[in-house]
Amino acid sequence: MLSEKLKECGVVGAGGAGFPTYVKAKSTVEFMLANGAECEPLLHKDFELMCHYPKEIVSGMALMMEAIHAKQGKFGIKEKNHEAIEAIRPEAEAKGIELATLGDFYPSGDEYELVYSATGRLIPAGGIPLQVGCVVNNVETLYNVHFAAQGVPVTRKMVSVSGAVRKPKSFWVPVGTPFRDLIALAGGATTAEYGVFVSGLMMGTLTFDEDDVVTKTTGGLILLPKEHYLVERKVRPQQARNRIGKSACDQCSYCTEFCPRYLLGYEVMPHKVMRTLGFTTSGAEHWSQWGELCCACGLCTLYACPEDLFPKEACDDAKATLRAAGMKFTQTRPIQVHPMKESRRVPVAMLLRRLKVEDYEVETPFEDIDHAPAIVRIKLSQHVGKPATAVVKAGAVVERNTLIARVAEADLGVNIHASIAGRVSAVTDKYIEIQSK
């Protein structure tokens, strides 16, 4: 069965979520949706993947459609990406898959947005696409499905490196490759001091650790000068964010009015969550519930707020508070799309200007690099579910594709394989390190 091969070969959501794909392959649904929207500013690896590997991507989609008995397949892709459309279209048409063209808006790649755009269906509040007869997979995930069906495990990752680098580009690297290798492959940084945004400016993380490594969910790296507006905002301590928000939020509600989930009809109201910053011993639990259904897209914090406050981070804290208290908010009113939804979409071009990164918006052309890192550190937890357990010991000699960590059959998770040939130099409860031959 395909689902068994996907677990064995370690296929997970490559778009960032890391959910084990074999679980989706066990479903029975009406729609199979490919997510090629790639709406994070400055990341272009999915575009390059669609241009160069259309046959493999569509093959993986067809395999998923067969496994889940889908009656229809729809390929979500931005209308502006003409090259990718021309590459995908003949392959998709040959397998009866329809293109669902999307506008250049953020966050058009959000699952809730894509399902609504492609099918007109609204996922239940706090729910998943499966509940409305849909399965959604990122295009790189589908590429991996194609090879897993042939018994080839996931051992490399497509990434794009952009921002303050000399040669922005996209390329494959072995899973576990250090970030410093990626930066070097992109010609090095153009500034002495910089921060590295991992997998996006909006929903990614900021690091200064170049020894951190690529996982199965890494979308790419974006380097920005250390003094850049986005780096300075990201490193601001939570206590300072809350203090500023408590004193400066004037409840204009722009954060809510531009929230993509609110506009779809979900009860997400960041401006109400911001009120909790002013509470002391009572009331916070009630107002925090308006952040429960937040998708953490960051649009409220980085685009909508005229005071440069942190409503998304307030929602993150609210969700943590609710979990700690054992509370779960349930939307009771019917989901109804806001009449102003289409008028309040945020074009990526406007977002780039707001983020002060329009000068970094350049192509990241694919380069077929055969990179052989001297050492890889493969994390045992790079997917949703339980971490894999090492099945090799320090000193073992492994080849690329060798199974090095396994997840129990009954547990949610996937197996992990060696991404290079070499000798296992370290095994911990967090990672397996391999030095190349």
C-alpha cells in the first residue's frame, strides 16, 4: 500500500507543517489538492520545483488521488507564475487534474484559503481539510510521494537562499546540512552581521546559529542585515512586546479586519486578545479565546497594525495560556465569509514594501548542485508526532538511504534515513550525526 511506503520512506509535509503523509494517504475523500501557492515573501523553491520537476510532482499527485479514491484533483498555483503553469499544465491535463489559479496574495497558500478558493468549501472552525472532503499536499511532498512509491526515501531537501547573499538561488541539499553550507553555496553574505530567517519572514523563525541544520520541512533561508527592521522586531523580548502593546494599542481593530481567518468567517479577533495585556488577575482567559483559531500567518503584526505592535504574538501567548488551563474555544456561530473579504486581500507586492524587503525580491534560479557536506546532523524529530528512535550506533558505517531511525508501527511519525554515505559519529536522543567518507 502507498501509505506503508510513505511511512517507511519518511515522507512528511515539506511545506513546513511536517505532518506524516501516510496518514492522509489512508483517507477517502472527494478532492485532492496540490498546494503550489508558495506565498511567503522571498521564497521561491516551490516555483523552481514546479518548473523543473512537473512530471514527478503530478505523478505523486496522481498516486495520492488513487490511494484516497479522490474524484477530482485540483492544482493550486499562482496565476502570475506563467513558467510553472506551462510546465505543470500538460502533465496535469494528461491525468485529468484541473488547475486552480490563485491571485498573488498573502496567505493564499494557507490550507483554509486554498480549500475555499479551489472548492468553495469552508473547513470547520479548528478543523482540517479532511472534514470537507479534501486532502492537501505541498508540491515538494508530492515529488517525494512519487519516489517513495518506488522505495526511495526522503534524504534531501529543496531550498532557496535569498536576501543579503551574493548569488540567490535554489538547490537540493542533503537533510542535516548546516546552514553555513547553504549560505556559502549562495555566494556568501553581502553584509558582515546578519540574521537568518528560516522558512519565511512571516511564519518562519529567526536564528543566528549557522550550525543549525536543514530538516525535511525547511523551505529556505533569507538573510537580512542585523540592523534590518524585521530582525530588530524579531529579537525584541516578549516582556517588551507586551509592555508596548499594553500602553500603545488603541483598539483600532485593523489587526482583526485584515485577518484572513476572520475574513473567512472564523472567530479570530486579535484586537480583543490585545486587551488581555492590560489585565492582571481576571478576565484574560475570556479574551484570550479570540486567539484560539489564529493561523499565525503574521499579517496582523507585520502588515495591519499601524502602531507596529505584536497581535500575532499575543495570540500565540493566548493559545499557550488556554492549553495550560485545559480550555478549548469552540466557535458556535455559523462560518460566513465576510462581505469585504476580496477587498481586503493583501497583495504580496504591498507586503514586500511594508516589510522593507522589496530590494531583495529577485529570482532564485534552480542550480543542480551535487553538494556533499563534510558532516550532517539529522534530527530525530522533524515531523509531527513522536520522534524516531535511532537504530544505529556511533561508529556504524552507513550508505545514503540507509535506515537510521524508526518510529513504532502504532505511533504517529515516520522513519529517517541517512542523507549521505559515511560513519556515524554521534547518536543522541535529539539527532544522529554522520561524517562523510
